[in-house]
Amino acid sequence: MNAVELSGVTKAYGRTRALDQVDLSFDRGVTGLLGPNGAGKTTLLRIVATSIAADAGEISLLGRNPHGSHAEVTAIRRQLGYLPQELGYPSDMTAFGFVEYVAVLKEWNDRRRRHVEVRRVLDLVGLGDLATKRVAKLSGGQRRRVALAQALLGDPQILVLDEPTTGLDPSQRADLRRTLSVIAGQCAVLLSTHQTEDVAALCERVVVLADGTVRFDGAVADLVATAAGRVWLSDEPGPDALVSWRTGTGRHHVVGGTPPPGAAATEPTLEDAYLLMLGADARSVRSPA
Amino acid sequence: MTSSPVSHTRMAGLGPMAAIEARRLARHPVFLVGVVLAFVVLGLIYFLDDRAVLGDGMSIPVIPAFFIGLTSLVAMARLTRSTEAAVEAVATAPGTEARRTTALVVACLVPFAAGAAFIAVLLVMATVRGVAPQEWWFGTMPDWQVWSILVALGPVACMGGGLLGVLTGRWVRFPGAAAVILVAVVLISRVGSEPLAHGDLSELRLWVPWAMFHSGTMTDGTQVLFAGNPAFYLGYVLCLCAAAALVAIWHDRTARTAQLRTAIVAVIVVGLACLALAMTTGNEDNLTSDPIPSQISE
């Protein structure tokens, strides 16, 4: 049995159907979740994180039912780490204080062991030296890492990360990738992001979600392969390209459509494949230059 | 792999969480200002009053109730709301909102302790300087009445302010809610009791959460001890405190058990019984002291 199994999961907000008959299961390793804004990614993550309930469908988390009894939900939450897309912080709390607060909620009741664990996760995200600084005085990227630290408490078996790299500079993103790659060997990570580079760097598997439905579910290499022969470098923008933009070399990167005269086929990236997978929706994801 | 925590009872972790919330309250600037002001005013009363004895001891608990109780209301409302900023993360931890609320409720022992310390200092001052023989105080009224008044209108009022803050933080969501509740509680306590206090139905004033039992020294040097039973009034305000705590916990849907519902109803019933007994037993009428010569206005 996989750590996370979803079958026919549906969730609506009023008349808007955020998720429609989503089937998804994953186990240890990093599963990337890609999709445009409004695709239903955050809704899916919040369901897996037990933050909200699905309207219909079957869900199993670590073999338990998150719609079951209070004890059942609590048992799941003991093994769960969740980094929400947006997280506020009490203005009076330090980084250490905030993570300790969540640690208490995660039942780290022994003070000495709790402090060791809080220091461990803060070191893991590179905030050991800033532990006593108020969260309100940290930069956006540092705050994001505080949020990640609380999600990592206790080495959860399921780790749900919603846009973890938002606000991080390239070196911080590299650090985060290194951290996640270590963690992924021990738990099932569901990583939602707009950054296809993160997915390419971290995930062995990717799920593309659009309009509340799964458009693709498979290996990253398989998604990239779907774009083979459909991406070109050209001196002219593609007349009917899905998207094309002028690169730093002065040539145009053309994705989809028919190749412009003199175009040379090039190796597609995960982003190209993702844009092609979305089709017309891609224009809202990647505006042409 | 790190080892995972082990304590799995429903209220596990309450102690550490309450300790965190108590520390946060003790460091909250609004609360600290209130505590400092309360003791500064008490110090001014002691050191600037050139009378030979301490006057109006039974009225003095209004100071901690005002400065510590009301600032606790604001501080606890803000603390309660502040962690809701991180609700997406904390709501998916095993610790429930009910547990977080209970921890905040326990943290209200901090203002209770501050109020108790204030009353202790007041008693020391009264012992050192003495009180006028005619003063409504120990010796001129039963000890249980004095203790009940001092505790109900001092430390319990301070704690009640904090609990009302928790209740406000959980249930009242608009910006500035704590300030509105603060003004409302002051208005209710004054408008709901003062017009009744000197009349024939003085005991009806006791429905408010902070009711006077002592008039302070009048211009003719007398003091009035208002009607009613202070011990049952203490029971009544303790029930108000318990009701505030339980209704704040009730905000968590997962905590809405039959037990909690029964507890709320029981507290309300006991509170109403205490109020009825406070109004119908104890001192039947207002009692006026002999004039205190040193306190007669020129």
C-alpha cells in the first residue's frame, strides 16, 4: 500500500469544481505537482494535509482514513508535515519560539528532547544562527525556511510542500533541494510548485493538474519526451507557436505549432513539455516575450 | 530518523503549551504596562498620601481590575488571534484548537498572580501603616467578606479580563474587537451597577462582572458597604470566568462534545444560583460606617 492513495477525489467551492475525480497515489520519494494558477493544486495539497475534507472520493493516508474518527485523523497528523502556500507568524515569536510552538502541538512534550528537535530542523534549513531572531524581522526567504522547519519536525512520513521555494534565492533553493533530496529517501513528499526546474531537479515523478483534473502522471523523463520534436530554435518567432520567446542569444525559443523557416529542433525542457501539456492554458503560465 | 513524541492523551502537551502562552503574556507590552501602572498607582497612594492610616482599602482592588484586568483582555485577545495567522500549519498538527485555547486559558493564571501580588502588597501596606478603626476592613466586618471582596474584585477580575480576551479572540473577528469589548465591559460594569448601588435595591447591581462593594470615603467621612453576599458574588464571577473559558473552547467544532455542553450549562446554572444567593443573602442593606475623622473633607 502506498503512503498516499486518492481515488475519485472531488472538491467544489460553491459552483466551482476545484478537483474532479482525481486519482493519485505515491510513496517514498518526491512527487512534483505542476499546474497553472487555479488548477486545484493547493486544494489537493490541503486535502492530503488533512486541512480540508474532500466532497467525494476515497482517501487513504498511511493506511488510515482522514475522514474517520478524531483518533484516526490525529494518528495521521502525527506522521505528517505540511508547508502551506502562505503562512503567517505571531509577531512576538522568534524562529525558535515558533517552531517550538508547533513542536508542542506535534506532541514533543519533553522540553529537552523538544529543544534538540527544534534546533535540528532549524539547522537543517540553515537557520541555526538566526533561531533567536524574531520571525517578523527575517527576510521572506528566511521566513519560508522557518515554515519548512516546522513541517520537518519529527521526520514525518508524509511531507506536503506548497511552493516551498517561493522567495528563496538560487543558493537557498539549491540548499533546499539538497535537504529535500535527503529527506525524500525516508518519506513521501508531495511538492507543488510553479518552478519546473525544481521538479526537474528533485522529482522522479510529476503530476500535471489543470482544471481540477490530472493531465499527466508519470516519470519526469516521460513528460519531457512528450515534447520531443515540438521545440525549436529559430531566427523568427513561431507564427502559430503555443509560446515563443526571444532568448539571450537573440534566437527565438519556439514551443509547439509549426516550425518557422530555418528552425532547428532542440532538446525540450520539462517546462516546454509542461507548456505543451497545458495547451492553450500555457499562455497564462508563460507569457511570450 | 529522530524519535517521535510519545504522549498521546487528548490533552497531552497542555503543560508545555500553557507555559509558552504564559511566557508570551508575561512579556506582552500591553500587559506589562498595565501591571507597572497598577503598582505605580498603589505606590503613589501609599507614599503621597500624608494621612496617618491607609484609607479606602476595600476600594483599592479597582486598580488591578482596571489596569491589569483590562490590559489582560487586550493582550490575551491579541495572543489568541496571533497564532491563527499560522492556522494552516497548526491546524494540521495533532494538537487541536481546543488544546490551544485551553493553554491560553491556563495562561490567564498570570494576571491572576499579578492581581494576587497586588492584593498581597496592599495587605502589607495596611499592616504597616494601619487602617482607621471605623474603616470597612478586617475587624469591622467578617473576614470571609473581606477576603471575598478582595479576591473577587482583584485577582479574579484580572484573570477574568484575560479570559474575556481569549473568548474575544476566538469568537469576535473584526479589527479592534478587543477595544470594543473593553469599552463595553467598563460601561456595563459602571452603568449597570452605579445607579443602583445607593438605592433600596442595591443588591441588583451584582449582575455586572465587576460590582462595587465599597463606596470609598464620602465627603462626610463615612464609607458605605453595599448590600449583598461577597462570597456568593465571588462564586458568580468565578462561574463567569469558567463560562468564558468553556465557550472559548466550544469554538473548536471537534471539541463540541456532550460533556462540554453539559459543563457549560452546569456553570451557567451554578453561576445564576450564586448570583441569586449573592443578591438575597449576606448584608441585606447598605451599611454606612462611622465618620473617619482623618478623612473628612475640609
